[in-house]
Amino acid sequence: MGFGHNLRDFRIVRRNFLKPEIRRMKRLIQRGAVSPFYRRKFKPIKKLRVPDLETFSRKIPPFTLEELVEEKTASGDPYSLRWCEKKSPLLAFQLEYDTEPRLYLPLDRLALKGYAEALTRCWSLLGLARGDRVAIFDYGTSPVTYLASGSYTPYLGRGAAEALACTPICNDGVSNMSQRAVEILKTIRPRIFFLRSDCLQPFIHQADAAALRCSDYIGALVVTESEGALSRMEQSTFEKKLGVPIYRMLRIDVAMFLAVECPHCRLLHTWRDLYFVENRQDADEEIVDGAVRSPLLITNWFALSCPTLRYLSQIRGSLKAPGCPHGPHDQRIAI
Amino acid sequence: MSSDGRRSPRFIDGKDFWSEARVAKFQFRKIKAILRHASLNLPFYQRRFKESGFDPAAVHTLHDFWRVPTFKKVEIIQEVRSKGYFDFAMEDAVRGGPAVLCMTSGTLGTTFLHLPRKWRSIRGDSLLRAYWWCGLRPGMRMLMAAPAWHSLAVPETRIIEKLGVACVIPWGTFLPRFSGNFISVLTDLKPDFVSMFLPMLHALVAELRRRHVAPATAFRSVKSLLLVGAPMTPRSREKLRDELGVSEIFEGLGNPEGLTAMECSFHCGHHIFMDGCYVEILDPKTGARLPPGQRGTVVITSLIPYGSIYIRYDTEDLGEILPGSCACGRSWPLMEVYDRRTNIVQVAGKEIVPYDVRLCVDAIPEMVGIPFALVRAAESRPYLKLVIQKLSADGSNGLENRLKNLIGEHLQLEAQIEWALELPERWKGVTVIEEKDWRAAHV
């Protein structure tokens, strides 16, 4: 009897656990259907009944950056017809992608809040806490920077720094200004130093020239990149050179996605209440370290005004089961 | 009601229309509060006050305050080097709520500032009036060019929030290689208002010309521009306004240490924001206070009691408080900052900065905005030496004589002019070249 009772409890718990995800999914599809971009994508689907995530993955077609470019070219709409509010967005960031025409990310308060929550969790996973200083050597237009503080971005209110009571400093991540990065390290002594990946080599060169022992000044270095990441081999080579742990942070700006490498399990952590991450199984698979890696598909739950339903990213990875002690429920990705 | 006939919103106070006596009283009260805060909480000042025998409690008039010794950026840099940390107690890290740190760039070296939320609100609310003067209104769309790292971005975010303005931000930063991104934002998102650095605007206009696009086409949606970062002459402003087709260009100046001064629609100079800073012009040699109309080193005291505090900080900028008052009716005095004092060139016993020469160059319509540099000798010489980028291959003799006459007339100096096909890459944007470097480039 005890066993049956427990099993029933388990079923209830499982159903309750999944419920918010289903609710989020339905709400997102509803919002998406308002935008002309998704209306067109949903059109070939006969019945848009999506009771679970499995059906969601099967029925909702993914979209690519190229489609957004095409849509923008055809419609002339700066947001590629993804924005589904009547009023204009409060904020619009031009995206880093080197596309022609250029693409933009429109944001409202809710999207900013969710996006900043993702960065806060990344910081928290890296061990940042009250009183820590954080240095960011990246453009002010990168989400790694603009979500760091409400003082950096209008309408953000509370960035990761305010949420964790840290103090950030930022300087534009211009590679030939790496001596400023060295200066920040020596003078500010941040616990974590975020660095754009294209500034890593120049920074190492500057640190060498200044005979800087990074471990005297920082706890770890986090290399950030948009839809890309250092390979494990590069990572360990640079770690040896600098003498500090290097973690990877993945940005997929068009999907408002952030994930960071966990210092404990060395896999990228992401959060199921913020994102739904899938592997595209049918094509482009490759085997790295014995694991199958394929492009990641990102669905963003929190950005309802500019929905992201199954964005096919340019980054390959494989999903791993939750279970890291630093975030037992976090979804994990090996890249 | 502002003098240009537009009613200010209720969230902009009327301090800029206060009587001079009321402003002076307000500033003195703020100065006393800053001194009290520094003497109680900031060891950097406690030590300085003690060393100079200054007693903050005994300040009863501004004369008493003027006994506080001034200090320069080099002293901050030395302090940081000796301590090994940026926070050597010029700031109170607890007061003022969550904070960001900001790095000053500049020719004199790098220092760091602690900017808490309360600093952002006070400075932002004060600065908001300048954006209002420039025509920024609720519901408009603004292009913000310097997010995050620049100290101006911090109060600017407050202004945007408070006015309810939508904000568009180009990818990158204000380097010429990102000018294409700025152009895309202008044409795609059509901002009504642009806040930008003047050198970046020049890069943008150059890029538009390279693409054979009329700048006015890209700036079609823009009603007004707020420019900071370098002084403009009236002629270059006129030319830029006509070329961009915008109705107004406003100029602002300031520094993260405390100074804010902005133009109103009368463009007679920059109104000092008296609610946030106290400005003095001192003779750099004697330290004596100079009256309006005389150039000297700009010394500032921040009146915002949060974050990094600067009391009688010598910015090493060459500036003056302009005599007379503005036609707009505001009581806040007008000032000009011409250049860094390090860019002064001694000629025939006079101190000349590139801005003085720019006024003469821009007086010739064909030469407005043309790149030039002053060549500085190791010792003062009796004539002014100029290198100017050649306009065309057919010589510039007529222009040369006109320019020499203008320099003689306005600066009472003789000039020697050399024409260069193009100023070398390493001197782009540099307005003073040392004679030895100039000679070395021609060997």
C-alpha cells in the first residue's frame, strides 16, 4: 500500500512539475501566433494542438538567423516581424551578428527581467556573491555587460550585480586596448573577470608583457562568445598559460540565451524555467569525446513580446542529464 | 516656463532660474555638507585637511573653503599605485546603495570612480533638464551611443527612464570601424534624438560620404543632436547642422568627476549645472582665482555627496567662465572649456590652443572642419607653426594668405603654414604635434 501511495504521489509531483512548462509553452505559442513571422511559420501546421513538449518539438518548425534576415529584407521591419506588441519596444539592441541587413533585438521590461535573471544565475553558479567585484571586458552592447546593472541599461531596474550585491566595472572589449584590461585587474582585483573571446590572445600578450600573475588578482576568467565557444583543448592551454581557471559562457543573443560553464562539473548550465533546449537530431551530428553533438535549438520562455520558438543556433552540443550538486535541477550542455 | 516658450515638465525643478544669491546659498550649503562628509568618512581628505591645517568645521564663507588645497589626477594615480587598490578612501562604498565602477580614460592617465545609485539619480535628474533643452520628449526614440562603460551612460539611463523615451543602441562602440552600425540604426530604427561623441559623428559622416550617401538622408528622422567629447566652433556647428539636416545641434561638456555644463537653445556657452558642481577658474601658476572672461585651469568640487568625491580637483582643462548672462534668463553662469592644458602652445608669450586656431580656420568657408595641427617647439617661438591638410592639388596660396591675415587679426600672431597631402595616420585627431616628431617624419 505504501508503495502504491508513493507512486501516486510521484505521479502528482511529476505532473505538477511539468505543468508550468506546459503552461509556458502554450502561452508562448499563443503570443507567437500574434506575430506575422510565426503566423507564417505556423500556417502549414494543420492542427496547432500542442499538449506536451514532445509534440512541441515535433510540430513547431525551427527558425534560423537567415530566415530573420530574409524576413527583414522582405518586410523592412527592423525586428523581422517577430515583435508582437502594438507599441514600440522600450529598448532595441543591434545584434552582433555580421548580417546584411543588420538585425535587432527588441526588449520590454519583462524580457529584460528574464534575461537579467539568466545572467544572475550564471554569476551565482560561478560563485559570485555579496561584496564581490566583477570586471567585464566586453562592449556595452553585449548582454554580458548590459544585463549586469540597472545603471547600465534603462528600464532594467535590477541587473545581476544588484541581485547579488556585487559591484561591476566594464570597459569596451576592444582587443587593442587590452592594457586597460590589465589595469582593471591590477587595480580592481575582481573575483571574476569576463572577457570577450577575441580579446583573450591580446590579453594574454599584455599580461605577459606586464609580468602579471593573474592568480594574484582574479579568481577565474570567463570567456564569452556569441554562438561559439573555446574548445576544451584551447581552454586548458589558456588555463595553463594564465594560471587561473577559465570558464566558458555561451551567448545566443537572438534568443536571449545565456549559459555558463559550471566550475564543478565543467558542463554548461541552463535553466528549465527560462529556456527549453533541444538537440536537432536529424542532421549535422558530430562526435566529440565520444558524445554525439548536434546544433542546439533554443526556446525562450520569458520573452513574450518577441518570442523565440525553436531557434536553430550555430552552436553544437549535447544535452546531459541534470544532477550537478551546484544546480541539481539545471539542464546541462556539453559543448 | 522656459524662455524658449516650452513648459518644463514637473519633474524638472526650477533651480536654473533661481536668483544668483539663492544659487550661491544653495551651493555653499552643499559644499559644507560635502566637507563634513569628507572629514568624517573619507580618509583621503582627512589626511589632506590635516596636512594643510584646514579645519572643515571652521568654514563660514567661501573664502574659508578656498583654502582647501587643490589636487590633480597624477596625485590620484600615485595614491592608487602606492596602495595597490583603486579605493583609497576618496569614496564611501556603503553610502548611496548599489554601485558600478567607472574607468576614466584620458590623456592624463586612468582613474576609477565609484558611482552608486543615488549618484545616478541626483546627477541624472539634474542632467535631464539639458536633454529637455535639447528637445528630448516623452515617447521619442533616442540613439544612445555609449552604453555601460562611459560615465555619461549612467545618468543617461536614468534620463531615458524618467522621460519614458524608447532607446536604440548600435552594436560596438564609438570607434570609426563601427560607424556602419550606427548608420544602420539611424536608417532602420529612425531615432528622433541622438546623443553622441563628436569624433564619432565625424567618422559617421566620413563613412556616409565614402558610401556616396548624403548625410541628411541617414539623419532624416533626427530632430536634434547632443554632442560631447570635443568643442565645436560656431561655423563648424552650422556646417554640420546644414549637412545633417537636423534642426538643432547642442553641445555638452563635463567630466565624471563632477562637472556638467550644457548649452541651451541660445548657444551662448555652456550653463554650469550649479546643483551638482562648484566651478572655479584658477591661474595655474599662482593658484589665484580668476574673474569671468579670463582663461585658467578649471577646478571643480562635486556637490553630490555619494560615490567618489572630488573637492577642489584641478581638471587641468583650460577654460573660462564667460562674462555676462545668457539671453535665456537662466542664472546658471556660462563657461567654455577649450582644451587640455597639455595642448597649450606658447607663441610670442601667448598661450594658444588648437581651438583658437580652429576659429580662424573655420572663418574661411572652404576650410571649415579641415584637419590641421599646431607644431610645438621645445621653447616658445615668435610665430605660430601650422600643418594643414591640403584641400586640392592646385595649391592653397589664396587661402594661406587669408588664414594668415585672420590669425594676425584675431590672435595678433604671425603664422607659418605648411600644407601636407594628408596628416599621417598616427596624428589623426591629434591637434598638437611636437616639432621633433614633425621633423623626424620628414627626414
